[in-house]
Amino acid sequence: MTDHVQPAAPSQPDVRLAEGEQHLHVAASWWRVAPAVAVRVAYVVVALAIFIFALQVLKAGAGGIKPILNEINAHGTVNIVGFGWLGSYVVLSGSPVAAIALSLFSKGVLSDTETFAMINGSRLGASFIVLFVGFLYWIRGARNPDGLYIGVVALLTAFTLWGPVIPLGQLILREGWFDGVRFGSPGVLASLVNVVYDPMVKRMADHLPRLVMFVIGIGVLLFSFSIFDRVLPNLEQPGPRFERASAFLHQRYAMFLFGLIVTGMTLSVSLSLTILVPLTLKGYVKRDNIIPYVMGANIATWIDTLFAALLLDQPRAFTIVFVEMVTGASVSLTVLVLFYEPYKRMILHLAHLATRDKRGFAIFLGVVLVVPVALLLV
């Protein structure tokens, strides 16, 4: 009869040694990652500091834009929608234009309904950056029309969802349904802004015309957003983890949530929508699934605008942005939950017509450029 020999259990010192090596490995990994994390945090802090400074400069120089608006006779909802729409084309982003609108409101250059209209115009034009990036991909040599198609879908989604928000939000503001939703700057934040930024801004105001200050404020604002851009990971070549997660993004609600999260991280709908181009061209996101992403992105983009309203210490400005969020989210979620399939078929069909040949794309491009100009000058 053969005796069965039981394998010897590993000694306790060996177990402790393995655990120690594991802890050392975790610690080493952390020390390798820590500098990169510190750099990203530093970028965020610097960008926020510059963003606050830009808003204060814009606020001080906002009066300089009023003669220009008077010269082109830009007054009322229709004109100001066109003004905000074209502004987002010029800066290739909607968030700076929304911040500028709040600065103009804080100095009485725009009324509350006109401010709402300008912010909404910035939403209509913010997706133009996606079309622009898609065009760059196209002329870079690939001649792949998918980049143009993505830009057209993003613009059509913005037009059809945020167009109805304009009259709905104007009605809410006029009737005062959300007038009780008002928040000014917290005392600590207001004191910090007054102590740190007011001396610099007042010195600039003593030596520069208001219009020059306004232009400088726009430049500083764009610079702050470019710093935020440095914090973003490079998604031109998504890693294996993102590739495995992409299967989850084939559901409309998952894509909607993804758009909310990415835009909340980037603080700019233009940046988050631009990411769609490489992701879709590389197959990580299906073309049919980008509409819910655009919906979510256009809602989450109000985070930085709400922050700007608080910094300007104008409680009514917070109400305006809140109404924009509520109306925009209501329209988007109604379409997403109740009418998504017919809405998707309509948008994709129109995008196909606009990109199937050069003539269709030229017509579409002409319309999206001419309409805001016509609104501004009507």
C-alpha cells in the first residue's frame, strides 16, 4: 500500500515575503503615477484661476460691446440668438460665449431673455467644431466621409433639440416660474475674488478702454479652456480597457451617460464632442449611437456656466442658466425616452442626404453659415 504524501504547506515567512513584495509593487506604481496626477491637478488649479480672472475682466469691459450691438442693431431674441450662434463658430466653442453672455448681463448690456437667447445660440453653434475636425480628418489624406457625417449629425441634433428650448425658456423667464431659484456667490468665494482679482482688474480699467478689456477677457477665457484641454487624456489611440468598455456604449442610455460624464470632466461640449471623431472613425463608437452622446454632452456643459454665474455674483444669472438646464434636459430626455427611434431615423437620414455628395454637403454648409448671419441682421 502506497502512502500518499501531502504537499508541504508554504511557510509563513514566504507568505509574508509575497505580501511585502505586493505592497512594494503597489507603492512603486503609485510613485510612478503620482507626478502625472500632480501635474493634472496643477493644470486644473491654474485653469480655474485664469477662468475666474477672465470673467472679472469680461465683466469690467462688457459695456464696451454695447456700441457694437447698437451699430448692427442687434436687439431682441432673434438677433441675439444669431450673435451667440456666430460667436461659437468664431471661437469654435460654446462655453466661452455663454460666459460672455453672462458677463454682458451682469453689466446690463443684455436683458435676461436676451442673455438666455445668446446662451442658446452658443449651444446651436458649439457642435460646429465637430464638423471642422471631421473636415480636417477628411483633407488629411484619408478622404473618409465619416468625419463629416459625425459633424453633421452633431449639428442636426443641436438644432432640433435646442431650437425648441428658446421659446419654452423665454416663456418660463417671462412668467417667473423659477424666479425663486437664485444663488449669489458664496461669501468666501466673493471675498477671495475681491481680494485677489479686483486690484488687477481695476488697474486695467484705469488704463484701458472697456472694449479693449472685453477683447482681452475673451482671449484670457479661451486660454483658460486650452489649459483645461491639457488635462484630457489622449483618445486618438484608445487603450485596451477603453476598447473592452466600448461594447457597453452600444446602448442609448449608456451613451447618454457617457456624454454627461465626458463633458462634465472636460467642462466643454466642444471638446467632448470632438472626441467622437477619432472614436467613431476607429470603430469604438458606432455612428448610429452618437446622438444620445450629443444629448448628454449638451446638458452637462452647463456646469462651467453655472460656476460662471456664481462667480459674477448675479442671482438672476443663476436663474437664467438653471432655466436653460431644465428646459434643455426636459426636451432631450423626452425625445430620448419616448421618440428616440423615429428621431434617430430622421437625423441619420438628413445626415446621409447632406454627406452623400459634394452638392448636398455644400448646401448644408451654406445653410448652417447663412442662417445665424440672417438671424443677426434680420
